[in-house]
Amino acid sequence: MKKLTVLLVIVLSVLVVFSADFYIVKEGDTLSKIAKETGLTIEELVKFNNIENPDLIVVGQKLRLTPPYTQKDLNEQMVMAMLWYQNSGEMRALAYQAFNIAKLIYDMDLKEESTKPRAVIVDVDETVLDNSPYDAGHIGTNNAYPKGWTEWCEARLATPIPGAVEFLNYVAKTGGVVFYITNRSESVKQATIDNLKMLGFPFADEEHVLTKTTTSDKEPRRQLVAEKYKIVLLMGDNLNDFSSLFRKKGVEERNELVDQMKEMWGTKFIVLPNPIYGDWEGAVYNYNWGLSPEGKDKARKEHLFMWRYEE
Ligand SMILES: [Mg+2]
């Protein structure tokens, strides 16, 4: 009896799982009837099943009730970048390299006369704070940014990027000022200040942490700093952290602009590595962030340069 019950439970579970993902077309079914029955829209059924003619479905046909490629599938693609970001010594070395170069440039500038006080502008996320546990948390789930982002910021759990605290305190010690120009929203400003402060970052206060108010364009905030300060350096993980010329530009244009500005990299602009996310990804989608996971997967793969060994 017990064995029979166990078997029945197993069979029922399999049926539930199976029926949650697929529907077998019965006699007299129409797409609108199936849509009503499954709680989906006709458009969703058409999309999930690549149906060319919605009036033509046949008895016995197996219909998908979930997208063929989900956000969870897409999140799997993040695993290697995340492994590298969180585990590789190379990532740490690159971060130290960025802040060491920043110090060299800053020291050179200290030798020059300046009428204005000196300032260093840094971005926050993936420039001085490491939020990778937040993104890694999406792996194995159907979640994506911005889900849970506010909660993550409020938790104040971000850790410092190697070398960041030391360099920015050096700037402060030698009479310079640090501005944090971030596109975190105003609503998490206090949490951001707290997080920076508890890690020992200097100038972690209302005046020096410039969150996003009306625009994600950082140029007006950079201009505000430039009015009173000599901006010695800008540091960021996104090209938009350096110049608004990059905003909303496609892949090729971004790369051409980087080439045109080649004298700036490592002299005034210091880039931190971020293979997890960024506007480089948006450029791949032509900034159509609303693309389906399948559409994103397709766009990503279309942008790869491939060579295959022909057997
Ligand atoms: Mg950033």
C-alpha cells in the first residue's frame, strides 16, 4: 500500500511538472481556448511555439507553455565572468594596477601648480564597490536587475575593490578631494554613504556622493565638480563614467571613440574591469533592454567573432 502511494505521488508529480510546461492539443481546441485554460495570452503561445498560423494547430501537437529560453538560461551565461571577477588573481591585479597608475598620475600632478583644489572623480559600482554577490545571486533563478537591487544597497554589504580605499585616502591625505558620481538613485544615497564610510572611504558624505537625480548622464555632475576643482582623474568601469560622447552609442561607434581618445586611457581616464554588465552589453542590444532572454541570447551570439575547425 505504502509503495503504491509513493508510486502514485511520483506519477502525479511528473504529470504536474509536465503539464506546467507543455499542453497537448485536444479535439476541438483553439489557441484562444488553450490560452484561457492555461492563463496565457494567444501572443505568448504563438511566441513560445513559433506558430506561423494561429488558426492552424493539430490534435496531438505539443505546445510549450513557457518561453523556450528563459532569464534563468540567460543568467547561466554569467557564470564564467562571475568566476573570473570573484576568484581570479588577475582581476585583483588589474584593480591594483588601476589604482597604482592613478597614484602615479596623481603624484605627477602634485608637482604642478594648481589654482584650483584637486579632485578625483570615481564611479561607485564596480569601480570602488564590489556588488558581484548581488549579480551572482541571479544565477539559478529567473531574476535580473533591478529586482532586489534596492534591498542589496540597503543591506550595505558591498566590499571594496582592491586598492580603492588606499588610493582615495592618499588623495585625501595630500589635500585632494574625492567625488563619487554614481547612477545609484537618491533613495539609496544614505545606504551608499554608510557602506562607503564603514569600509574606510574618505569623503563619504552628502556633499561628495552625487547620486542620480534627473538624468543618468553624468556630465552635468562632472561639470559641477569642474567649476570649483581641477579634475585630475576620472575612474570608472563604464565608458559613460568618462565622457557623455559614449552615451547610447552602438558597439562600433563606442570602439571608434575609444580609439580616437587613445591618449586619455591611463593618463586621465582609468578603467576598471567589469565583464559582468555595463553599457557595452546595452550596445550589443542597441539599448533595447526589453528584449526577451531569447532575443538577448541571439544578439550576444551574433556579436561573436567565430572561427570553426572544419572536419
Ligand atoms: Mg559602475
